[in-house]
Amino acid sequence: MIGLVLAAGAGRRLRPYTDTLPKALVPVDGDKTVLDLTLANFAAVGLTEVAIVVGYRKEAVYARKAELEATYGVTLTLIDNDKAEEWNNAPLVAPRRRQQPRPVGDLHRPPPQR
């Protein structure tokens, strides 16, 4: 299975934190970001492949890609959504999802315990 993270939006409600960072890289637990927590959850349930849809301030995610892969033992594929401000993520992801296995996980909840 492939984990999927929708992280292209600007996160305007999180300003001023998102003035320089995408919302997925805003610290929420010390130095841990939303993306760190999500990738840790994915790794905990055995996912090794993760697609991240990036848009707003995407260069910050690209800059951390190698570090995140090494830290969580996952292979990341970054998918650019240059129309995130217009479309959000849904139109970009919907066609691709039909071609790939169903993603598992949630940005806001930990995975179920086994």
C-alpha cells in the first residue's frame, strides 16, 4: 500500500506560522511537524511508500525529503500541484488514485493499534 499526504494548501488559518512554511512542516510537538507525525504513523503500520502532494512553499518539503526518508524508512514521491491555490488537492489526486493502490492513514489521527 501507498500512504498519501495532501500537503499543497497554504494553511492561511495557521498564519503567521505558514508565512514561510507549508502547513505540513509547522511544528506541533517540539521540533516534530505534522508531516513527521504522519510519516511516523505510516511507518508504524508498515507503509514504506508515501506520495505527498505539495504546492505552497513546496521547496521546504523538497529540502527535507532525504532527511524524512532516512528518519522514517520510507520512500517519498513528491507530486507538484501548482494549482493548489485554485483547485485545492482533490482534482489532482482523484485521477491518480484510480491507478494506484488505496492509500491508508490520516493526518490527524494515529493509526489503529494492532
